[in-house]
Amino acid sequence: MSERLPGLVVLQAGVQSSMQDLGRFGMAGQGVSQGGSMDLHAHCWANRLLGNNANDATIELAVGMAKIRAESDLQLAITGAEMLAELDGSPVGNWCSFPIKRGQVLSLKAARSGMRAYLAVAGGFLLDKQFGSVSAVARNQLGKVLQEGDVLCARGVGACMSRQVPSRFVPRYDDAIELRVIESYQISQFTPEQLKSFYAASFTLTPDIDRMGARLEGAGVVAPEVGIISEGIALGAIQIPPDGQPIILLNDRQTLGGYPKLGCVARVDLPKLVQARPGAGVKFVPVTLSDACSEWREFCDYFAI
Amino acid sequence: MTGYDIRCVPVSETSVMLYLADVIDAGLAPAVGETARAILDELPEVREVTPSYTSILVEVGSLGSDFEALAGALSAIACRVLETGESELLGKLIELPVYYDPEVGEDLESLAEFAGLSVDEVIGIHTGREYSVCAIGFAPGFAFLGEVDERIAMPRQVTPRSHVPAGSVGIAGRQTAVYPADTPGGWQLIGNCPVSLYDPENDPPSPLEVGDRVRFCPIEREVFLERGGHV
């Protein structure tokens, strides 16, 4: 049995807090971006703690500093960046589900470690889908970026237990990360020396990271001097513009691009990138397509994606 | 159709690229559009297709050990579409009204001067042929149309404008396009089209698809304003 409950009222929206599911598919032909939760691991755990479907929407809190009041008795879960959540002033553990009573206020501070937290409600949020998804892509005028006063309805479910993600699945968000690269796209147009220097280089994550992409800086990689015909950009594609500073393309990326790309970051490594803070060190190592595929399938099987 | 070269290569755990040719040819657009549609319709495991000038990025839930099977199925669809040539009849023809005037097309006069033509000749040449939608990207509903007559081809602005109003019609090299929304941009602006090319409240949000054909029709200021245009 489910019913429509007045769920949560946004008292303070934070910065760029938005509703996200697994993304919007089938619209790239019209130039519409996929969107979707940037940290899929944290998103999926928030839903799993509550027995939701992986595609149920969560609130992606990009910076934190949000306050939300419950309008009904609900069960919530929070995962991802550590934002020192408090329920009416009492601390709530991260990577946990917990009950919230009507009238109680959940407050989140600025992220202490990691960048993005995910908040889910048991039964899922009730939101109108646009082209099959609720994901907010502000540039495409689709979905919902939270604003003060928003009321987010929830599908009512019976009481459920409070649970916690087993500690072996809780990642530590480091300031030095290694990303595995599936070599593809224009890889054969980079010389062995160019690739060697790419894998040897230590890059730094710049403050220029948002839902579209992450810009790195470092010693620089010489980009091949070939004209590329604009083509579809996959999630995690590593683009090398003429200045040699890599850009990793993320959920709200443009659908097409014309810069050389040397491959894609393994999908299961993207949470490390989107939780890293500007200034973090980034190194790349190659991974075989078959290894990356098996890990991705394991992830999908585990969360029933 | 001759000279096509179909290749299918993996790009990530969830995507493969289907290349149909190695050089841009506006005549290929209907086949690219029809191949993309057929892939999405016929292969249930495919969740996304991104057609462009010469390629289609195809996304599935996860690339199993059956990459060869998927590649075979994609190539077979592309071959069928290219060989029958039926796709050339399938694209819709869409007429877009344009008010060509310096008050909405800041570069109309400088483009005419660059081309050594009168403003009326530029308008006559721009409206004088059908264009193919070769790709949609950059922004939702932004359709890259090819190819304009060489006589009115002109490179992009050296420094892009920080604000180009929605509806602006531009030329960049031998491509032409309508900006669906206010955005920064560097194309040479020659007029404005009052028809919305991206509205997230519509389904589909844009009237254009890869492979469609577009013809521009000149309209007077009065008609432009009546149809919702702004000066």
C-alpha cells in the first residue's frame, strides 16, 4: 500500500541541490544531456538502505548547508560527503537510514570530506518525470533545482528499520586519487611518448568542476594535431583540448564534442573524482575494457540497475 | 551512396561508436538519422543514440561479453539503411521563417561586404536551397545545417559574443544554424527566426531531428513580430 504524503519542506536549499535519478535516456538526438546522480555509488546506497529502486530520485546536495523539515513521519537515508547531519540538533550518522518525525528539522553543514551528499526517502520522492526522468539539468531547463519553500512529496510506506552501510563499502574520500582509463576514441592518434607522459603526470583538480565536467591541470599532454569530426561524448570521456589540460566530461556534459579524447574513466571510479576537492592530486592508469566491464556489471547486479 | 566505411568500436563499459564515414558529407545526414532511429527501435538493449555528422554513439546498460554480437547488429542496420537509400526520402522538410535585417542580424551587412554581395543577394542565396540537419548538439535543439553556398560562407567571429539572443540565425564556415536559446556564441548573425526550436514542455522538445531538411523563408518585420519575434 502506498499513499501520497506531504514529505519534506525545504527551509534552506543550499547551493545547487537538485533532484537526480539515474538520468534521462533517449533524448541525446535532440541535444538533451543525460544528467543523473554524479556519485552513483552513494546514490544507490541511499536508496538501497530504504529498500527503494536504484532509479528512485535522491536529493544531490552539491555543497551542503541545507535545512529540511518533515511534514509527515518518514524514514530517510543519507550517504556520500560528510555534512555532519543533525536532527533537531542531535547528530545523525552518515551512510545510515533513520526515522524523522513530523515537524523535525534535518540540517546539514558544509561538506567536511567529500563534496556531494545524497538524501533519499523511503518509498521515493513523487515527482513528475520529463522525458522519462526527474533529473535536473539546469542548462536544459529540465528537472528541479531545490529552492527555499519547495515541498517534496513522498510515497508513503510502512515503518522500516534503520540500517547502516557496512563499513567495508563506505569509501574514504582522499585528496590523491587514481583513475583507471579505458583507452578508446582517438587513442591511436596519440604517440607512445604522449601517452607515457600522460600516465606519468600528476594532475591537480581545479576549482572548475561542476555537473558538466572536471578540469585538471598539470604538466600538460600534447594533443594530436588532427581535426576531429564532432561526435557523441560518453560519460567520463577524457578530452584533451589544445592547451593539453584534460577535461573529464560528466553527467551534464554536452552531447557532442570535437576535441580529441583518449578514452573514458572507468565508471566505478567516477565517484572518487566527483567527491574530490579542488586541489586534489589525480593520476591515471590504464585498465582493460574487459576488467572495467566486469566491475561495472558487478556494480549493476549488486544494485539491480 | 558510395564511399561509406562502417566501423564499430567500443568506447566505454556502456558505449560503442558506430562510424559510417570518415569525411563530412551533408548527403549522409538522412542515413545517419534513419540508422540512429532504427537502432533505438529495433535493439531493446540500446538506451541511447547520439547521431552526429559521420557517427552514432550507442549506449547500452552494460557491454557484455557479446560486444561482437552488438557490433554485428549495429553494422547490419547501418548497411541496410545505406544500401536501400530509402532514408533519403524519410527526413521531414521544415520551413523556418526568418526576418533578415541588421536589427536582429548584427553581421548581415559585414557578411555581405565580406562576400562582395548585396544584402538582398545574401538573403536570396541563404534561402535558395534546402539544408540537411547533420547533427544536433552544443545546446538542446541546436541543429548544425549543411551546407551553405560557398559564396556566403564566412568564418566564425574571432571573439565569440557573450550573448546571442534566442532565434538568431548564424553562419560559420559552410554551416548555418538557429540558436534555440540565449547563449554565448561566435557565429555570424544574419537574422532571427521566431519559431521555438527547444521547448522542454513540448514532446519532442525540438521539431528537428538528424536527417531532416530545412528551408529558410524570408519574412517582413511585421510578420516576425506577430509570430512572437523580438527586436
